[in-house]
Amino acid sequence: MADDNKRPGDEPFDEGASTEGAPGADAEAEAEGVSVEGFDEASAEGIEEDELTVQDILDAATREVDEPTSEHLADLKRVTAEYANYRRRTEANREVERERVTVDVVKGLIPVLDDLDRAEKHGDLVEDSAFSTIAAKLRGSVERLGVKSFGTVGEPFDPTIHEAIFQLPTAGIESETVGDVIETGYFLGSSLLRVAKVVVQVPSDG
């Protein structure tokens, strides 16, 4: 006898029944913007495509080195030129600084060299004495720094490097000549450290 109170949807559940094509299931998924079919495969493929490995980066760098673009070539040339200019400026500044330090050192030694010159004129630098040996070593060290002395008796007078302390009229000469050296002059390379103070012999009218 049929149950008069049975309502639609109260049919017994069949575990073997297929849900394929059941209305609502796919519609629900589509409504949410998700495709049921091939969901896992598409997601996995998307992840692999977005991942960037270290090898990918190395390969890209290798390709750029082997076949650089014109833009990167221009950048490389610019950087190379800037580095070359930087090295030139650095070397020039280093040379200027080295010469400045040398000048400061030598200027501090010039009074000592003057004392040695005066001692030599008075005969105090006896050959093979301890004082003479020290004087020779000091003069040698200064010369190795690039310092050259000038100002000797008999050389032509040059107002650009000689300072005339006294003029001595002298017969038999045709041009101004250094007659005596009061203080030796010094060059450091091509730079004038100090003029030589001299007595100048000038032609005599009488």
C-alpha cells in the first residue's frame, strides 16, 4: 500500500547513482568562476610558468653577455669611459699630493742644507769625518727625492732664479755673472723651491 504522506524528494538515496550531469553541481562551480574540469592541471601549470629559478637567471645573463643589446652596449661604453676618467683623475690627484708632501719635507730640510753649506765653506766638513759622512747621506737622500741645487760661481745671472744681494763692478766681463753664492737655490723637478741669493759681477765702465 502506498504511503499517502510520501513527499517528493523522499526517495531513498542510491549510493551507486552517478551525479554526472546533475543539475546544479556544474552550475554552482561556474557561478563561482571555477572550472571543475582540469582544475588541478591548470593550476599546477600556472605555478610552474611563474616560478623563476636561479638557472633561468644565469641563462639570461649568459645570453646577454653573448648577445648584448645595443642599449646595454651603450651603457657598458659609458661606464667604461667613466671608469677610465676616474682612474686618470685619481692618478693625477695622487701625483699632486705626493709632490705636495715632498715639497713640505724638503722645505723643512733646506735650513739644514744651508748649515751644511756654511760648515763646508768654513772647512768644518773634514773628509772622512763623521760629520762629513752624515752631510753626504743627507744630501744624497734629498737628491733621491728629486731635488736639484743650483747657483755656482761663474754661471750667467738669471733674474728668474737668482736674487742679486749685491752688484760688484768687474773689469773684463761682458755680461752679468754670478760672483759668489750666499744661499744655494733648489728645484724640485721643474718647480722652483727657492731662488739662489748671489753676488752679481757686472761689467765695469772703467
